[in-house]
Amino acid sequence: MTARRPVVIGVDFGTLSGRAVVVAVDDGEELGSAVHEYSHAVVTGALPGSDVRLPHDWALQVPSDYLDVLRTAVPKALATSGASADDVIGIGTDFTACTVLPTLADGTPLSDLPEYADRPHAYVKLWRHHAAQGQADRINALAHARGEPWIGRYGGKLSSEWELAKGLQLLEEDPELYARTERWVEAADWIIWQLCGTYVRNACTAGYKAVYQDGSYPSPDFLAALDERFTGFFESKVAQPLAPLGGLAGGLTEQAARWTGLRPGTPVAVGNVDAHVTAPAAQAVEPGQMLAVMGTSTCHVMNSDQLGEVAGMCGVVRDGITPGLWGYEAGQSGVGDIFAWFVRNAVPAAYERAAAERNLDLHQYLTALAAEQAVGEHGLVALDWHSGNRSVLVDHELSGLVVGLTLGTRPEEIYRALLEATAFGTRKIIESFQAAGVPVTELVVAGGLLKNQFLMQLYADVTRRPLSLLSSAQGPALGSAIHAAVAAGAYPDVHAASAAMGHKQTGAYTPDERRAAAYDALYAEYSALHDYFGRGGNDVMHRLRDIKRKAATS
């Protein structure tokens, strides 16, 4: 009888859906996959089943949506793969981050308790929840005033997206719920808790999202200086044993086995973050290989053997991406979201009809039209801040901008300017690395946007670097599967598993010198606008935010 082929399962919990993929352990072949859309998606209006409206910049989720992914996508992926539960030697997961929720000591989300169903702070705060900017500003000002050593590891600023600012917002806006919170849990760790009944903090989110550096979190003295009631935040609600990436968190519980259709006791890998876990899938685990995971937003992650304090980074963490190296994270809060916003709101019906006649969607149609132009022909330059700036300014109060519009400007020209703006934002991040003495030698792209060939060539030209591509549409899920193989003992470490199971098309795009020189001129204009509006030359974007908030609350 032919021996069965061992497989692992990776589950990627994204912004709007969860995806499961079944992967062969020997060579990373993807044998089956399935997707489950979250029934509540992103909650930005009213709470589910409630009249309670959310303020501006809130973005929540419902934890039961994550469990539905385990109940539906995992069994379906296994069924399509041709493998059986007996063939599965491990399961791994990844999550968007910082996506965080308050729970009881046993992991029960506060939003599941009837008495808190109408309390916004009881729900999961998605990574794109930006309503804690005021708290983030105070945290950063205090850290610099006190000379806290950890602030430099985060480029000089903590984001409003991260755990500390969101936790302080919970305390200040709903102190009763804060007192009821027994665990402040990253969703990446919460889902592992549900799978194997064990709560362990993964080293990735602890370092990047909870300011865990050199063996400790920010001190109680620092927290007390923010608010006396906040003094024990880490000790009472966050502190938990840390586990290395690729480590074994435990085995599937009986309940989780019923959800997934897998065997009880199946090894479960330590949780991880969607962008960081993709690095081994894209074989981007060596120093100097910057991985850009491009989707609704872009997360830039890179390993290095150099420790540098890079301006505007989301963090540099030892063992944060690959054990044995310093892991850097940067990012852009809006990329695909910006393109989608434009198509949804600013394209005339005639373009929709023309696209349909050519059997193209609007993105494909606009890209084809944009590609017909020479670099700079549209006379535009844009700032990619429609969802704020994550790196290098770390300011979610900033907003989008297009300069050069005339009565003759066409939709495809604005669309191209927005594509270019996101590439300029990535170049700004790369230059920040270079200036700190952390070299970037290769750009590796993963995510849904790599299928846009024009956009990929644009990025190669703008950054003046060769572009390699992850040869999989399932990057994070494949990366989670690779970590599951390590946790199950199939490979000794992530490096070995990446070499065997990862997939990369090296040098798929190379810079064109003529276009690159033309983009240099546009980038110079982008940089001038970037510094003028982002570094205090003109504070109009912040003033407009204040005006908007006042108008909304009046």
C-alpha cells in the first residue's frame, strides 16, 4: 500500500475573511484551500444587533467570526485536498495585528457577555482602529520626555494601532469594562487558545505590538505617569509566558477537533502575524530581503543581522520574524484600500460600461489605460495617506492628497498617481532603513496585488531594486503551514522549512533606468509634500480632522 503524504494546515485570519490551505510537508505543494467570509466583516457603523453607533476612526470585529473559519474553511480545505485527518501532522495560524480583545481569565470575550453586548470597548479592536491617536500621542511624548530606551526601537513613535494606546483608551473611556478585563489578548494568541486550550503569547506580537524589549515591557512607573489606574496594565492583563515562532503551543482539544474535523492532539503551532509569517513562504528569511505583503495595506518586514534604530519603524525585535535575527517591521496603512476607494467613489459609469465590454474589472481597465501614459504625463503627484501614515511618520491623523488636478484630468490619471504614491511610500521606507545602516538588497512581494504586472514594474522602477514574487496566492496561510511543520518536528527550524516548502520567483521584475530616472523627479515632489504636510510645515490635515470631529459630535 502506498504511504500517505504528510500534510499541514495553515489558516490566515485576514481583515474580511479567513483562509485555510492544506500543504504537503515535503515540498510545500498546496493541495486544497477554502475561504470563509466574516459575517460581521468590519464593524464601523452600529454594533451588531444594536443602535449604538461608533465614533469616527473606530473599527471593530466579532470574535465568533473567527471560530466560524475553523468550523467551515478548515474542513472544506481538507475535503478539497484529498487528504484525511490522519495525514495532518500540524496546524498553524496567523492574524492581522494589532488586533486585540478584552477577555475573562478563561478567554471568554467580553463582547460575548450579554451585559456588555452594547459596549463598543467589549469588542475586538481591529488593526485599523485608529481612535486611540490621542493616547498614542501622550505615550510618545512621555516616552521621549523620560528618555525611555525602548522608544528608539519603534522609530521614535508608537502607533495608535498597537496594544498600549488601545489599552489606555479602554481605561479612559470605559473604566468599568477595563476593570472587568482580565486578559488583554492579541487575536493571534486568542485563536490558539481556542484551538489547544493554552494561552501563550507569541514573541512576534509581544515585541512589535506590546513593546516587549530586552526581557520586559514598559515599567509600572511609566504607566503610572500616564494614569495611576494604568500602573498594573502589563502585570495584570498582558504578561504571559512568551513562546518562540515555530514553537509548539499544544495539541488540538476535543472541541477544536470537532470544529475542524481533525484529530484531537494534532500539534498546534504558536500564533503569528500575517505579514511576518509570510517571510518563510516567500523564502525571504535572510538579511536584506525586504518582504512587502501588499493587500488592503502593505506590511514591510525584513530580517537583519544589524541592530539599528530606523526612523518610523513599527519595531525591531530580536527573533521577531526568524529566530536568530533582528526582525524589522514597517508598513503603509492604505494601499489596495486606496485603489478600491477610488474605484468605488470616483469612476464614471461610462468607464464601468467600457470595462464590461472588454470583460475587465475596473481596476484592470484603469490600469490598462494608465499604462499607456509616459511617466509624469498626467502632471500629478499624490500622498498615500487616506488611512493615515504608518511609516515613517507614524501619524494616523494625516490624510490623502492629490496635487496637479485640472479640468482635463482623467480618472485613469488619478488612478495611476495613486498607484505611484504607494510605490513612493515604499521607497521612503527603504530609504529610512538605508539611512540607519540597515541595507535593503532585494524587494520580495506577496499578497493580492502582485498579480498587477504594471504595478509590480512600477515598484521596481521607483525603488530601483529587483522585485521577486511569492509564487503563491496563499502567502500567509502557506507561511503558517510552514511554521506548523516546524512545530510538528518535520523540520529543525524555519530556515530549513522555508527552503523546502517556500516558493519564490526571483528577479521577476528589474528596474528600467529611463523610467526610474523619470520617477526620481516625481519622487522629489512627493518627498517635498511628504515633509511639508507630515513634518509640521503645514498642519492643515490635523486641523481638518479636528473640524470634522467637532462637526460630527455637534
